[in-house]
Amino acid sequence: MRILITNDDGIRAEGLQVLRRLAADIAGPDNVWTVAPANEVSGVAHCISFSHPMRIEQISKRDFAVSGSPADCILATLFDVMPHAWPDLVLSGVNRGNNSAENTLYSGTVGAVMEAALHGVKGIALSQFYGPENRGLANPFEAAEIHGAAVIRRLLDAAPWHDGLYEVFYNVNFPPVPAAEVAGIRAVRQGFRPRGGFSASAQQRGMRRFLWVEGSPQDVPSAPGSDAYANLQGFVSITPMCADLTADDTLDKLGEIFN
């Protein structure tokens, strides 16, 4: 099995090294390629560098840095780094912080596996929820590092990957607790935090006005049966996703109006 690892925290990120060890555990170190952003590009979602070229630099035999987004890294892999032998699996992360609930929509970590799925390549996004119980650990990624390989193997062995025109990919979030306190694994839907989302605050510096994007509290649970709720209960959450953004529940009503 050939595994590609990428992220949105940049090629030097601690979480990427955790992911490298997980991938090597599954496929062996000689079957792991890294194509990751040269610098941190968090929050870029599924964007691609459509209006300007990206630069790619080979760092070692199977490691490459790209001056672009996580989705760019997938395109660079499929059409430049590994054009004749595509990866069998893309792992993205391990993100520093959760990609549960509304964070999923902004996540470059998720954007990478969405791009992989659009090309028919299996993809799993992995993120480590941060909180007071794990932020101060010597390894704050401990839950992901200890439990990650088992989660990936179970998805590869038993999970559905083909479900319609758009391929399924998976969003995995590890809870903000030490590895020994992980309560289990839950298959859940994407949640919604009532006070979630981002905002902007203004600062004046002389004659210039700047806007800073600010996050929201992350310790707000979503509804039971969804990702952030499960994570704050100590569970690893797994959410199946696809790139089809159609609001199916609304489609019939819209048809009554316009058809």
C-alpha cells in the first residue's frame, strides 16, 4: 500500500510527524510519501492555486514541500510526484486542534482528502482536539498517536468507500483527553455549535485599519449524535463525508416552487 500524508499546518508541523509514524505503522516507512505545504495554511478549506503557479521543492527521496494549499498538494502528488502510481490512501493531519462541527467547513485538512476523493483516492482527515486535559501533555497528540492506527485500519478493512457519484471520505477527530482516557469510537454526523464560526475584530494602527479573524469557544458541545458532542464526551468521532453539498431535505420543496 502506498500512503500519501499531508496537512495544513505545514511540513514542519509536529502533527505531521505523528501522522508519518501512523502511516509507517500501517504501510512501512518505504511506502509513505509526504507532500505538504511549505508553510502553515490553516483555514484555506478546499482552495486551489488556480490563478498562479505553485512551487514544489523535493526535500528528500519521498518528501516534498509545496507553496500552496493542501488541495494543491494532492494535485501535485497525482500529476507530478506520483503520476504513474497514485497513492492508495491519503492521510491528512494530524491537525493541531479539532475539525469538528463548523470547523470542518474551513479546514484545509479536510480539503485535502476531499480533493483526493474527487480523484477516486481514499482519504482520511485526522485532527486532535485540544483542551485543558491534554494541552499540557508532553505529547498533546497522544490520543491520536496511540489510537490512530487502529482507527485507520478499521476504516480500510470495513468502512464503505463508494456511495454514489461522489466518493466517500472520512473526518476523524480525537478527543481532548490523554490516550488512556479515550472512551471509545463513535460514528456520528457533523455537528453545529450554536456559538461556533469565526468573527473579525478591527484595530487601528496610525492611518491604517486592520481586521483580525478570531475563533470561537471550542468547548461548546454540538447536539448528541454529532462530532463535537462525542469528542467532549471523550470519544473519537468518525464522520463520513462527500463533496456533494446538495441540501436534499430542501430539494423536494424547492421543486414544488419552481418545477
